[in-house]
Amino acid sequence: MENKKERSTFGGSLGFILAAAGSAVGLGNIWRFPYLAAKDGGGLFLLCYLILALTFGFALLTSEIAIGRKTRQSPLTAYKKLSEKWGWIGILACVVPVIILPYYCVIGGWILRYLADFLTGNAASTIEASHFTGFITAQWSPILWFVVFLAATVFVVYKGVNNGIERLSTVLMPILVLLIIGISVFSLTLSHTDAAGVTRTGLQGLKVYLIPNFEGMTFSKLLKVIIDAMSQLFYSISVAMGIMVAYGSYVKKEVNLVKSVNRIEFFDTLVAFLAGLMIIPAVFTFQGHEGLAASGPSLMFISLPQVFDAMGTIGPVIGILFFLMVTFAALTSSVSLTEAVVASFMDKFHWERKKSTIITAVLSLALGLLVCLGYNVLYFDFTLPNGQVGQVLDVMDYISNYVLMPIVAIATCILIGWVTGPKTIIDEVTLGGVKFSREKLYTAMVKFITPAILLLLLMQSFGIIK
């Protein structure tokens, strides 16, 4: 039985870094980052993202990992251990993965279905938009693929920290990175002449991606780019959803947290950049600027299969490699979401891993079924406060990502910055004489700058800032 007296730990810093990076490298990097980069002026978005990653992201990532290691607790109980009156942050931080995990596994099921299509020689059937719509609106097929993906996720978490999460991460993450690099390099070699006789190349797409576009730029538009980059960081570095607190609680005291955080930052930023490098030049080559306007499911399940089809005989092979890579990315992230919930149940109720995992699986199965049915028998159109119109999945995504996560992050900054004091985290980070070169930056970010920026994001979520 895993409890706080005999808590499991990662075998070393590499296992922790790969697990944390595996959590960070998920669908947000692959289907959201490239779209936002294309929409928000290419290199301008990249610059804003990099600056925020080194400041805003660094502050939140450091805080959550240190909270986990200091308390040796998962999110549901860690915050209460820091401050009795602020334990409610842990409840919200645990609710976030409870909401996200079911719909994340539903999308994971969609990816598995497309991987199966490409593996079985049915790639041609995926190029029509009606293929994706027909699949997700069917009553049973999406449920089947969702259950398969959820079962794979639950199996890994059931095996534990060392034999499940760490082993999966050390195997899949290097393969994932190699696949992303390989597809990115191939993407730059592409060339295509459309029906109008216009030739576009992957290198031209690279310019669209890297060179800042300041055309028509105003202060309000720049603010929008900054907010987009900041919201993307939530997806990218897995903060404000309890994951890094849970993973931090498994980190040994002798591990250098400064180096670990730096490496996670680097790994995630590199993969996010490569995701854009992999997708933007390819989509631009075959579909121009119009194709880059796609995001989310329409990018991955409609635009990219059309790009693979336009590549000719090599297209199905690239499609297989791409959806295999996305499957790995989705699985490592869904495992981390599951672990945040399972660890919370174990610490709060002193359940064994087996019981906590089964209960989490049943809860996710029930909510995931609602998401699947939200595209057929439970279909409805709901206008969210930010103006987006969506179904069950979109409502769950809005509540978790646009409301609860900013609130958790703001509250964490207030707790660390003003209640317990930044020294709480700094002492944990510098344990064993570790030098914290960004200590002053951390203090300024957690006390003043990060909560102010997060407040802007929350205001945008409620439609106050357009």
C-alpha cells in the first residue's frame, strides 16, 4: 500500500523530467500551438511564448513541483498542509483533471481510430470532412475507441510510479521526440503547385512560422497575442491542474529542482516549437494561409489527412508516423491527468492504488460517455461566456481550462506570494545548497506579475476582455 510513510518516488531526476515533460507534451502542443502561432503573427507569438515560458511558466512550474516535494502530498491534500485555510485550492486543483481526463481520453480514442485507418490502408477515407463528422456523431464507434484509450491509460497508472509512469515515459518520450524531429525535417522539404499554378514550399511555410508579422498591429492586438501565448502555456506545461504537485511529491529530496525545472521548460518549449515546425510548413505548402486557419479537431482530423493525401505515395506512411506520435503524446498526458486524481484519492482517503485507480476509471468512464453522447443523443448548442458555441466537451473544456485553472493559479500565487511567503518555495528549491539564480525573478513573478497576467486571462474567459 502506498501511503505517505512509504511513498513511491521516481528512480532519478531523468525519470521525473521525462514524466513531467511527457505530461506537458500533449494535444495542446500539437493542435493548438501551431494554430495560435499562425494566427498571431508567427515569430511574434513565438517570442511572447518564449518570454512567458521563462517567467510566467517558470514561476508556476517551480511553485507546484516544490509544493509537491515539500509536502510529500498530492494536490488534494498538499495545499491544506501549507495553510489550513487555503486547502480549497487543492480541491479545485483536483477537480480540474477530473473534468479534463474524460474528454481527453475521448479525443485519444479519435486519434486511435485515425491511426487504425492509416495502418489498415483506409487513409483515403479520412480526407473528407464528413468522415470525421460521421465518426464522432456515430453512437457506438467513438465509445469503443474511448474505452480502449482509457483502458491503456488506467493500466499504466495501475502499475504505479516506477513500473508504470516512469517506465512508459522513458520509453515513449525519446521515440516521440525522434518522430517529431523526423516529420519536421520532412515538412521543410515539401513543395506543391496548386490548380492556379501557384507553387508553395515548406521553407516558405517556415518563414510564415518564424518571421514576426506586425502588419496592422495595435496594442489591443498585441495584448491578445500575449493572452493567447499565456493560455497556451497552461496546456503546454501542465500547471494549475494538480499534475506537477503530484509528480513533485514523488521527487527525491536530493534531486536538483532548479536543473529539473530548467530541463522541463526546455523540453516542453522545444517540442512545442517542433510541433509548429512539423505542421505549419506542411499545411501552408498544400493549403496556403487558408489551411492555417484551422485549429483543434479540424486541424488534426481534417486538414492534416488532406495534406497527407496530397503528398502522394509517401503520405500514408507520414500519416502513420504522425498519428503514432500523437498517440504517444496523448497517452503520456492522460496518464499524468489520471495520476493527479489517483494520488489525491490515495492521500486523502488512504486508499490503495488499486482502489483509487478503479474509482478514477469508473468516474472517467461515466463522464466520457456523456462526452461521446454529446455529439448525438445529447447534442445541444451552448454559447459560452467567451462567445464560443459548443457541446458537452466544449463546456467541460471551458470550465476546466478557462475558469478553474486561472483561479487555481491565481490562488497559488497569492498563497505563496503573500500568505506563506516565497521563502516557503525558495527553501525547498535550494535544499542541499542548490543555487537558485532566478530567485529574485521568481519572487517578483509569484507576488506581482503572474497574478496580474492571470487576471487578464480570467477576464478574457468571462468575455470582459475581447
